[in-house]
Amino acid sequence: MAKGADFFCLLVLFLSSVSAIIDDPQTKQVYVVYMGSLPSQLEYAPMSHHMSILQEVTGESSVEGRLVRSYKRSFNGFAARLTESEREKVAEMEGVVSVFPNMNYKLQTTASWDFLGLKEGKNTKHNLAIESDIIIGVIDSGIWPESDSFSDKGFGPPPKKWKGVCSGGKNFTCNNKLIGARDYTSEGARDLQGHGTHTTSTAAGNAVANTSFYGIGNGTARGGVPASRIAAYKVCSERNCTSESILSAFDDAIADGVDLISISIAPGYPHKYEKDAIAIGAFHANVKGILTVNSAGNSGPFPATIESVAPWMLTVAASTTNRGFFTKVVLGNGKTLVGRSVNAFDLKGKKYPLVYGANFNESLVQGKILVSTFPTSSEVAVGSILRDGYQYYAFISSKPFSLLLPDDFDSLVSYINSTRSPQGSFLKTEAFFNQTAPTVASFSSRGPNFVAVDLLKPERQWLVDGLQPDVSAPGVEILAAYSPLSSPSEEGSDKRHVKYSVLSGTSMACPHVAGVAAYIKTFHPEWSPSVIQSAIMTTAWPMNANRTGFASTDVLASTEFASGAGHVDPIAALNPGLVYKLDKSDHIAFLCGLNYTSKTLQLIAGEAVTCSGKTLPRNLNYPSMSAKIYDSNNSFTVTFKRTVTNLGTPNSTYKSKIVLNRGAKLNVKVSPNVLSFKRVNENQSFTVTVSGNNLNRKLPSSANLIWSDGTHNVRSVIVVYIGDYS
């Protein structure tokens, strides 16, 4: 989750995760050995094979102490303690796709679902018979099973397709709502941090009336599909979220029979697909018809920080809603300044001395309100007021607190400097609704994606990167269920315990889209992961480019590298008209284009693969299109080939329309520019040719391709950009 993290905090997290992996080169480290799909031979015994590999490379007859995990239900591989030389031997062995360190991943509502158009109760159409058969697997920090959000009142027995277990540990009980739980941390599946409980209830929690954080944001907390079932997979302890645990959770969730996977966890920085546990797990889930929804990461507003980059999963950015939490600061001269925070403390109008400066002595701030330009805190101060440079969202603190925009903060400093005894106080936070269109959160990771690079370019003038993120969804100031064992501010001095709390992050956006995907699946159970993803992306609406209160350095804030295809629209996604379909063969061809060998891909796919050498990654049948241009001075031409499938009505005709964004100097041609369909499920192909010159170096140039039959508007984003954002 995002809690006011700046670049320094991100650097510390990154260095700590690296140090956790590489301690001493002489000691054994845990490595993940990925071996692709499970062989089809009935006599194949995965664990025996894994043990024999370890015996061979270590020279030891007993290797039980070496083997950490064995992946044997949905794909093939294991995690083991190896020296560097042993790792090198395993990597060279027949049947091994990749060997990579056991990396540490990071964990990344009353009003948000109304904002998305899914109203409470009978105000929105629900297919309850199918919804109660949908199982959402949540890979996270566990769950608080006693929460009202997971009560099974009114639920019948679990769906017959469910093959999982309730293995949550001591004093942990599942029910007909929370139908399964598994733990990979040795802590038990109970959520000690609140993160997993929050994300799970956001996706699929029951409707619980009169929930709030100490009266703030009061309303009915609920998930997008309240009648659906939940399976919790705990991979994150209070210390870490490891690759081997994440892969184990995917291995089990796929075999257990979940319909969707929501995982609000990211590696911290992008990895090649064969060395990213989430990308590996999501690939095998996709092959089994299970869509994985993943958070984009919280490393924004810096460019090229997107952490979830595989095209076979749906990547989600975080955006605001029409509700905000505001905390007023009342000065001694009667002036009121409005800042952001979730402040549950009521000072009863009492004013305290204000102290402003860069360096503080604790004795100088005791019993006073601390005012600082930089993030700081004090154990003895009454509260604090900070300057908000670019964040502009509210979070919880253990004491009275408010973030002021630069102009208001400067006004406060002027008051302090011009007053002999400056004083101030806080009012309790209030929630306000407005009609402002949503914007992408400052912390939400930005594209482009530099993992999917087209190396087979004939003219060697341009390369192709993924757009990413795919869509944006509510991820700012989300109220949802929480673990009573964790403090709401995550500060050691905060002894409060709550059942519902407010969090912000792409972690909160991810389960919103997981809930939308589940909602779509209740009306279209036969739709594949790519069809659901396409429906969500092509019906999303463009994000607002207005950036009030954000730093000028956030140059990508109003671009597709921040919001992807746009803001998710669950109602429109039920009836997209046309969709872009993908299956395993398409993704394998995409990997061929990235120079993966046929031998490696055969292991991943579990079947013979022949790479023709003619497949270009840019021609993956994805709902968005993106290209990076090397030389801005010369003219360029790039083409994209796509195929759409008619899911609308028979005998329909779609006409293409190009809408340029932000004054883009692009020439976009579509051939053919009219598509006629005689029947449902019919396919039609087209080519998009983009040309231009002298493009803007600071901002990507973009356009929207819209196919319309008068009822459906199927929108695909096209982005061309110059420069190295990395």
C-alpha cells in the first residue's frame, strides 16, 4: 500500500529486499527452479524428479533439508537451498527453464463501487445464481475470517467444482463464504497486517452496513460481487513475501478450482517473464482459463516504474474517486486551511502552539504542533502539519495530522513567521463528495514497460514496448475490512484496533478490477481471460488530464502510461461489442518474438513449439498498441495487425474513427476502415499504420481507435513515444 512513500523510501525497500536475498555468497540461498508445464506422462512423479535433480547437483543422498517447495499440481518446478555453483549446474540441466533467487515481493469500500456504477442491492443487476458459484482466489497476507465481510449468513454449500482445503492453522475456521485457506508462511492464514483482509473484502466482501473508521466515511462496505466465494492464500508474513511462496499459491489456486486470482503484490521492479513468480503463475492460470489481476506497483510518479508487465494478466493503476477525506487546520487568527488526512482525533477546538523548522529538538515540540516541509514525526508533539508536494491523498496517522498543498502551507508559514505566539488546532476529518473526474494517483507506477522489447525490427529504427498499466480503478482512500491485530497507521505507538480501515495503493485498485472481472463472468461464464480483459480495456473511459495540486515533475500523469486504456466501467464491459481474443498459442508466439528458444517454450507450453522467426511482439492481439521511436528527427512508420471477434449482434457493421489526443502529430490509417459481421463470434482482421515525424520528446503521442456500430464504441489506445524514460 502507499503511505506517503517518496523515492528514498522506495530505495530503502529495494535495498532491503536485495540484502535479504544476497547475504553471504558462501552460504546456501533459496532459488526457484522453474521447469514449465507438467509432463503429460502418467508415470511422471514431480517430487521424485525434483529430489533426484538435487541429489545429482549436490552429491548428497539425503536432500530433504535442501528442498523448500515442490510445485506439482498446476506446473512444474521447485524451490531449494543451493550454493552458487549448484545453481549454475541446475540452470544447465535438461528440462529447466530458469533458476532465479527467492526474491522478496511487496504488498502494494463504502463509496468506490457506487462510483463505478455498481449500486447497492437491486439498483444494479446481479446474476446471483452464477455469482454464488464464482470463486475468487486472493493471494495476499491472509484474511481475518471473523470479519462480517466474510460471514456466510444466507450462503449455501461451496460449489461442487471446489477442490481446495481449509488449512488456515490454529483457531482458524472457514465457512460457506470463505470456503478455503492455505498458508505458506508458517504463521497461519490469519491476517496479521490487514492488507489481505482489506483487498479481499474490496473484491468480494459482503454488504456490511454502518461501517466507518471512527465515524469517518460511514456507509455500507461491500465488494463488487458480494455473493461470490473466497479462497485466501497467505504468502506474505510480516517480514516478507517470497517468490517460492507466491508460486506455491498459484500452483494450489489453479488446481483448487478458483475462477479468478487477485494478487496485490509486486516485485519492486520488473523482471523477465521466466524469472518473475507472478508472471509464471499467471501464465499457467491463463492457460487453465483463470484471469489474474495484478497491481501495477506504487513507485510513481516516476516513468518506467511499472512492475507488472506480462500481457497475460490484467495490470491495474490506482485512481481517485468522487470522495475525499479532508482535515481542516484552524489557526489562531481564525483562518482555516484545508488539508488531507484521515484524522479521527477531536481536539475539541483547543489550540496549541505551532513550531516550524527543519531540525527539531524533542523538548522544543513537546505539547506543540509540529510544522515541517519534510516528512517527520515526534513522539511528544501533539500533532503535525506537513507540506504535500505531489501526493495529495489522505492516510492515517497515530496523531492529529494534515497534509497541506504548497500554497496553503506557505500561508501557514507566513502566519507563523509574522505572529508572536502562533497557534492552531485540527478538526476531525470529514468526507466530501464532488463531481471532479478521477485522476491517477501520484504513487501509481507509470509505464512504459521495457520488458517486452521487439528485437526483430527490420529497419532498426523503432522498438515496441507494452503500454501498461492496462486500466485504472479506485485505489485512493478506500474503506474496507481490516485485521484488528494491526494498527491502522502501522506505527508502533498506535495502539488502536479497528475492524474497517482506510488504505491507498494500487493494492486497493487491483481487487476493484478483480471484482469487475468476476461481475462480468457471472453474466458470461464462458468468456476466456483474454475476452474479459479486452472487454474491460476497450470499454474503459479516458482519464481526466487536469492535475490540480500535483508536482510538475509528474509529466506522465495525464497520459496513457499512467492510466492505461482508461478508467474501468463495469456496466459497459458486460456488452463490449467486439473483443480481442488471445490464447496460449498467441502468447507463445509473442515469446518467440522476444527470442525465447523453441526448446524453452516447449517446456513452458508442455507441447512442441516451432518459432518461425516471423512473429513480431507488436502484433500480439492486444487491445492496446504501443511503439517507441528511436530517432525523432526522421519520419517513421509502424504497423500493428489485429483481429476482433464479434460478440454483439449478427449483421452488424463497425466503422473506424481516429481521435488524436493532446494535439498529437500522428497520421493513423486503418485498413479496412469498415468491418462487416454476418454472425456472432465471427472474426475480422485489420491493420493500423501509424506515421509521423518531429514528435514531442517530453510526452508520448497518442490516439484512440474507435470501432462503432452506433451502439458499441470499442476503443483501443495507440501510443507512440520518443526518449528513454528509464
